[in-house]
Amino acid sequence: MLRRIATALVALGLVTADEGAAAAADPPKRALPDYDGRPDRDAPREGLGIWIPRVLLFPLRIVHDFGIRAPLRVAVLPFDRKAGDDPDPRDRFDVRPIVVLDLGFKPRFGAHVEAGTAANLLHVRADTFGPTSFALGAAALHAVARGAVSASFDVVRRPDVIFHGFGPRSPDHRARVAVTRAKLALGSEVQPLPWLAVATSFGVRGGRASAFMDDYAVAVQRLEVVLDARPLVRVGASRHGELRRGSGVRAQLDVEHAAGSAASAERIQWIGWGGVLAAFLGAGRGREVELACTVRFVDPTGGRAPPFVEQVVLGGAAPLRGFLEGRLVGRSAIAAAATWRYPVWSFLDGFVLLEAGNAFDAHLRGLSANLLRLSASVGMRSVVQSPWVVELLIGGATDTIADGARPSSLRVLISASRAL
């Protein structure tokens, strides 16, 4: 009797296990979620509710498909196919927009085109805001052992360059000057050691302004030496992640000699020199503190003084970023900065930037703490190493400390353009 009961229990257990296995092997299917919010294809379609936006957006659809998408497809597809055959990421063809909205200046719109192979790279960029405001530039680079050689030219016309005068106490009221500048240069860069890079260039450049300076043209030679003791670290989990510098010290020294003549046939000649010393400290998880000091000088070596656009200029992309470009001009300048960077997105870093400095007469004559101006900025900037960057910045700056450090400048920048 007991043997029969045991046999029945074993049989019942086997049946239950088979049913459980079958249930586990074939679970019930869940209903397909509504991912995009649109009705099912089999459901009755809405009438005017769906056709009104289609009709209203039809002109934009035509412009997008035939005015933008089709031409770019014809231009880009051959390069994309070649890049797919060659794993080298430098084989590419990119077209990116240029948009610069800097409160206080005319906006700029254009495009940046980058085409390259493993050994050669070409950049072409152009922007405009009407016939009186435009820029056109190109640079070609050829890779050589541990470096590259390059050729470049730029032509820029801006009708709204600002000029406040010279020195640490230049007044707040400004003059607007139309300035046209052009330059042509041949250069080379070599990195004989991981921590040492040397760049040289030779070229010509000149300028014309509606006021405050004569037309001029000069031949220019430039030497730049960078000493970077920071180790290279890979960012991201992928082995293809971007390489960035870690904690350490970086020093940049440069000197430039220019000689030529002004429209008045006067000789014009000067030497510009200076450098940046910066220390970087990583705080983990992509966070970093940077402390930097910048010093720059322009010394005439013959003839008349260089035009104001060739002297030391602060503001804009230069130190004291809370000022507009060109707000401070002098024969020398000094600025100290503290920057806190932190990750915001996979390709964006946030930053908080605090600065103090000013422009002075020759060799920092009259330098004192009371003549320094203060600047503070916050924003975001793309982290990918590229000649094209995206940046958002809100900043402000003050009068000198001796004048009470009163707020005197507000800057709002939205930029997708060449690297600063």
C-alpha cells in the first residue's frame, strides 16, 4: 500500500515539474507597448488631426529633403563608404554649422567643412552676416614623422570691432570700428618627446580699419614651445575612448617677430612674446581644477607703435572672458585664472571660471592689485578634440578694484564654431 502511494506522489511530482518547465519555456507574451504615441496601423486614422500639420510642414519637408538632405547625401556618401572600408577614423568628411551669437556683436552663420585621410586633412570654414561682415579661411595639414606641416589663410571683416582705448583704466564708453584683416602662413609642428611640442610658422598679414589705425602689412615669424608634464589617460570604457591629459603642469612659451610698413610708408616692427603656466589637478569622475597665469608683451623694435589690433588684447576668447573681445588693450597684460570643470554629458563639460587681470603699458608698468579687474563666467563646452567646438557661456566683469570693482560688463555667448 505504501509503495503505491509513493509511486503516485512521484508521478504527480513529475507531471507538475513538466508543466512548470513548459510554462517557463514558453512564457505568455506581453502586449506591444505604444512607444511613439501614434495609433495602431489597424486602428481608424484621424482625419484633419493628422493632415493639418502635414500640410503646414510640407514646405519645410521639401526644403529639408531636397535643399539640404539630398545635396549632402551626394557629397558625403562617397567619403562615408571609403571611411567604412578604412578603419582609420581620420578618413572622413564632415559638414558642421557655424553659429556665433555673442551679445554685443553681430551674429555669424556659416559652415565648417573637414575632409581628410590618414595623412592629409583639409579644413574650410566660412561665415557671414551680410556683405559687411564675413570670414573665410582654410587650412591644409600633412602628417609627417612625429608632427605635421601646414598651410593656411584667413580673411575676416568685422564692422563692429570695439575699442575703449589703452591701459588699465580705459573708459567704459566704446567706439565701433570696421576692421578687415588677412593672413597667409606656412607652418610646422613636431613632437619629439611625449611632453614636448614645438611649432614654427612664417607668413604675412595685414589689416585695414575705418579709424584709429593706418593700413599695414607685415611679415611674421613665430615660434611656440609647449612643455606638458601631464600623463595621457583614456576617457571612457571603450578602447577607442578619447585620450586626455591627467593631473600635472603645462607651460607654453611663444615669441613672434613682425616687420613691415604702414600706409604712411613708416616702418613698423615689433616683437610679441609671453606665456602661460598652468597646473591641473584631477578630482575624480571627470572633474578637474585648473590654476593658470598668463603674461603677454608687445614691444616695438623700430618705427611707430603697432596698431591696436596687434597689441595685447583681453576679453572674448582671451583671458578675462567676462569682457567682450577687444575691451582691454595695452602693450602688456597679466591675468590669473581658476577653473573648475565637471562632466555634464558624454560630450559636454561644464565649467566655472574666475579671473583677475588687466592690460597695462609697456612691461606691466603701473601694475598693482588695485588696478586689477575681476571676471566670472559659467558655461558648457564640448570635450571632443576638434577644430569645431560648441560652447555656451554667461559671464560678467568689473571695473578696477580701485574704482570699487563695480560690475561693468555682461557677456552671453552661444557658439558652434572653430576652436578658441
